[in-house]
Amino acid sequence: MRKRRNSSADLEREVILSVIILYVLICAAMIGIHYLQPGGTATVTSSSSPSHADRAGKE
């Protein structure tokens, strides 16, 4: 029974570590995209929503 408990704790630790690593990778990607975006360019949208018309130049 002790072995099963230890194996369960190892699995739990592995899942927690995997989630933390995934979170760090997603955060790093988002920060990287934020800083690597070219500056001085207008942001446009492909949305056809009327609320986005001013951003897409469709008035």
C-alpha cells in the first residue's frame, strides 16, 4: 500500500510541474509576441462586426 501512495504522490507532483511549465511557456510566448510586434503600425481587424468598423476603416 505504501508503494501505491508514493506513486500517486509522484504522479501528482509530475502533473503540477507540467502545468507550471505550460503556464510559463504560455506567458513567455505572450510577452514575446507583445514585445516583438512591430511598432508604429496600425492594428486592424478581420471582424465584420459593426463595433469594429472604426478599426478596420469601414465606416
